Amino acid sequence: MFTWNDMITFVWAFFLTLPLVAFIHSAGHLFFALLFGGKAKVVLGQGRLLLSLGIFKMRMLYFVDCYSYYEGLKVNNRITQTLVRAGGVIFNLLSIILVNSAISAGYLPKHMFFYQFVYFSVYYIFFDLLPTEYGEGQYSDGKAIWDIWKKGSEEKEKSR
């Protein structure tokens, strides 16, 4: 049962863990877009702009959403497009392996924060790979990857 004692756990999950997982996901897209010569940026949150540092922007409601934009891949084929779209999942998966390895090796404690981190990371991986449209021209990376291999290229270059 959820009680007032659980509010601290809820607050760090909602305002720290989930935005961190979302940022790692978008950083994966960013990494591969830059690796293949594209121009890219990451936007953390919605609402009024709070901070802008080069290719990174943080908005007032930083915990609501995170997304990346990229364009103009210099190495642009099905494999590179797939890696850019799968970059978020790859980074989430690597972060799970890193956290679990660090806990197993005794570098990190067994703590609810890391449990939630892995939980939200798995959540991101699962729902991102489902090939689905969210509406208003937004769709999962799984759908984008499907379209890349079915149609030869994706229509839109925005990743969540």
C-alpha cells in the first residue's frame, strides 16, 4: 500500500530517476546521430527554456519528456538509420548492465534508486521497441526501425 512514507521514493523516482533514464535514452540517439555525421540536439522537458548549453536544452518541466532531433546524416543508409533509432534502447540496455555490474561488484549499494533506474530503463526499452504510432505524427523507434527496413528510409527524424 502506498503511504506518506513512500513520498520521498516517489519524488526521487518522478523528479530524478525517470528524467535521468529519459536523458540516457535520448543521449543514445544523439551519440549515433553525431557518430554518423548528423547535426543533433537533445531537449529535456517541456515548457519555458531554463538552460541551453550547445546541443543540450533543458526546459522548466524537465521531468515531463525528453527527446532528440537529428538531421543530415553524412553516412546515411539503413544500418546507420537503424543504429540512430535504436541508440536510445542501446544506451538504456548498457546503463542497466553497468548499474547491475557495479552492484554485483560492490561498487554501488543495493538501493531502491537503482532498482527504479533499472525498472524505468526496461520500461523505456519495452515500449520504445513496440512498433506503434502515438498520434500527431509521433511514433516509437520500433516503428521507425520497421519503416526503415520495410520502406528503405524513415520519414521523420525525431526520436523520443
